[in-house]
Amino acid sequence: MKWLKRSIWLVVFVALGIGALSLYYVLPRHDVVMITGVEVKRMDADGVINAENPADGPTRDVYFINTEDPDSKKVVVYRNEDTGWSFPWYFKFDSADIQAKAQGYSRDSQQLALIRYYGW
């Protein structure tokens, strides 16, 4: 009977852990950063399209926002991509507009921006 009780508690803790990690992944977080640059890359299911990886299927533009933390000077690159109607269901269709705003912020080296991001 003791092993059954421990097994039930183990299942409960594992389920709570999975739920907590899932929420941590899908809920938004925010960073205050300096935007240092932006770029766009053409990608397919295999990754960035280049000489070693030619396009072999549907392609999409993926935008990247290069940032720097004003306090720690840590560099972080955020991926800015439309999610469309697929998972995760953020229904984000304006990545080009966000990229244009980020490009405007990158011109002033002291301008701080608030970045909302999902995932890890």
C-alpha cells in the first residue's frame, strides 16, 4: 500500500511539472533591450537556404532581431516569425511590421525596446 501512495504522488508531481513547463513555454515574457540590428533569412524545413542546403520544398522568410542587454551586455537574437494558423496559436501575422519597427529602433544606439517573446 505504501508503494501505491508513493506512485500516486510521483505521478502527481510529474504531471504538475509537465504542466508548469508547458505554461512557462507558452506564456509571454518580456525583456528590455537595445536593438543592434535586424536581418531576414530565407528558410525551408531543413533550415537556412544556402549553397550546401538548397531549397527543396516550401520556403518562408524568417526575421531575426539582434539585441543587447543594457546592463549585462549579453547578446540575444530573437526570431520574429509569423505563426499563422498553426501551433502555437498566437495568430501573429505582422512580423514584417515588427521588423520595420525594430529596424527603426536599431538606428539609435541608446534607444531601449521592450521585447515580448514566447518559448525558450
